[in-house]
Amino acid sequence: MTNTDIFARYPDEIRIERRPNGVLLITLNRPEQLNSLTMPMFEYMADIWVDIDRDPQTRVAVVTGAGRGFCTGMDVSQPDPSLDEAIALMETERRRLNNLITMDKPLISAINGPAVGWGLSMGLLADISVAAENAVLLDGHTRVGVVAGDHSSLIWPLLVGMAKAKYYQLTSARLDGAEAERIGLVSLAVPQDAVLSRALEIAGDLALGSQQAIRWTKRSLNTGWLTNALPQQELSAALETLGFAGADYLEARQAFRDGRETRFPSAHAVDDEALAQSRVGATTR
């Protein structure tokens, strides 16, 4: 059954399918864009976790992506967000985080392909993450001139420790699913063609287990983390929002559209000033 009941309002870009025993499959459905999200989709992805929690037919949820990608975060081919839109996105981000990590019902991510930015954060914030061994995982925020927000600064240190978190977040280095499993970033890494079936298998097992015991175990595990998570989220979201109005972010977006390398103004400002001064010195000698 597709797009029924409480989920009828969701657009075709977020496909909802009921599976046996109370398993709900959520598929981000923009395969040509590697399931990157438009601004309206961000709003829906803040609400969906509340709807899952209050839906009496759902016991466990699985989220995946259509085609060869999981989710590559914000669709950077869309028009640049205004400052007001960026602030609205920050408010939505608070709801996305709150609703996702306070949801009682278990969430499993089936990371079947590239996962970037918010897409990767969503996959890692799931209670159990199943990644393709060859899936490309990339935080990516610093590559486009913004702070590693989207909850990534919260979950990475918790999963892999501060040293690995700083390496991957400051450099925006890529890793694959196999390496992610090795360092503890994801729960499991499996061959690409087995990702969804393995995630659904785990979901089916959870759906037939003691629902109260499973949900309260999740709640007890998350309680300590939540004490510090929300204040940190406020800071990272605010700094990320400021970045959306900055010259570095605008340059990264334009470089993407032009198909060229990014030349961040903040990285070259000192060099340009020094070059200008050297030219002035040369003309006065």
C-alpha cells in the first residue's frame, strides 16, 4: 500500500510503502539527482518522524534512496537560498533533529549509494545503519564553505571519536561503507545488492520483538546523549546558517554550476592582499 493514511500528504519525491508486520519503507525518490532534497522536502523530512511515531500501523521504519544514491543533501542546483530561507531552514533543522532522535520507534537506514551532507547525517542518526560496502560517504560541508551542521558535529564524535570526526569533517575526505564499518561509523556494511534486503530483514525482526522493550531501550541509550546534543545543535545550525550568506558558499555554488574548481575568497584573501602589496612595492622601486 502506498501513500495511505497519515502519509497521504507526502509528495512523490518521498515514497511511502507499508511492508508486512508493521514495517514502513521510506524511499527518497529523486534518483536523477541522487535523491538530493529541495527546500520543501526538508520540511517534510522534519515532519515524517512525528508521523511515524503516532502511526498505529508502524512498528519500525526503514529509509533508503531510489536508484544508485541514498541522499546527497541539499540540491545545490536549486536557486541560492536567501538569508530568510536559510534561517527558516535552520528552524526546520532543529525540528528534524528533535523529531528524529526523540522518535520512540526504531529507524534503520539502508545506505545504498552516495550519502552526503544531511543525507549522511540522516543515515548515521538512524538507530541501525546498513551501508553498501562501496557506497561513498562524505560530510562535505566544508567543501561548499559552510559549517558541518546537519547534526554531523553531534553524531560523528559519538560514533568514531573526536580524532576521526575532526579528520573527516575538517577535510571533507571521502570514505566507503567498508571503511565506515571498520571505524564504527555505520552498524553494518554489506554488498550493494543486499543493502535493502538486509535492512528490511533487521526491521522485520524488530517488528516481531517486544515493542515496549525495544523502544525503551532506544530511549535509555539516547537519554545521556540528548543532554548535550541540543545546545550543540543550536550552535552548529546557527553557524551553518551564517555560512549560507557568506562569499565562500556563494562561490562554491557558482563553481558547481560552472563546472570548475572552487576558489574560496576566505582562502585567497591574504594571498591576494600580499600580491597587491608586492605589485605596489615593485612600482615604487
